[in-house]
Amino acid sequence: LVKFISKVWIDGAGVDGAQAPGGGLNAQGKALLDDFTERLKQVEGDQMEQIDREFKANLLSIRETFLELLVADFDQKTSASKQFTEALRQEFKKRLHAPITYACELLSYTWQLQLASVQNQDQLKQLKVFFKHKIEEILEHQRGGSGGMSETAAAQLF
């Protein structure tokens, strides 16, 4: 029962046609990931940290919402059944947290990979701009000078 209920809330649909709102945790998490990845690609530097914090807060909110829904669904399905004692229900409730937590950890890990990729691209862009300016300075110096650059002038450039 725990696996069945978890699957419905994580994947969005169960074998009996049960549907989770919003397509389940995976669908909402993927939409969140896609949205924040697009936002991340449109900013630079310090703004990435703000987007990272917002993503983590939103993912935590989704996690808590789905945990509440999952526990409520489990309570509804088991409260009338005499085969589920209170102790057994509490034990199963503890097990309900694992699949949700695991799904959120996968989303978080994917987010960290996306964030690292965009940060690397941003740093590469900054390096290209830096070296382009330095090369332009060297070329400008060569045009105006004796055709070469002294070692101290080169050291000052870099």
C-alpha cells in the first residue's frame, strides 16, 4: 500500500487510474527545474545565487506539500481498516517520507548539475572577455610602440 500510494503521488498516476494533482511530484519538480533553468540562463554572477535560493525554497515547499498530501491520502485509505493498527499506521507513515525525499534529492542533484553548467559557461564567457581585452591592449601597444612589449609592461597587463 505504501508503494502504491507513493507511486501515485510521485509519478502522478497509479495502476488503478488514481491521479495526483498537477501530475505528481516528478511532473511538478520537472516543471520547476525547467523554469528555473531558463531563468538561470538569463542572468549572470550574483543573481545566480538568488535563483539558487529560490529554487531550493520552492522545492522544499513542493516536498512538504506532497508529504502532507501523501500522509492524508494514506490516513484516508487506512483509517477505516481494522487490519491497520495505530502502531502499524505510524510505522508506515515513517516509510512514506523516503520516496518523496528521494525524488526531491534527485531533483536537487539535477538542479546542482544545471547550476554548475551555467556557472561554468558564465565563467568561460568572463574569461573570453578578459583575454579579448588583454589581446586588444597588446595589439594597441604594439601599434603605437616599437613593435614589442617589455617584460614589465606585459606583467602589468596580466
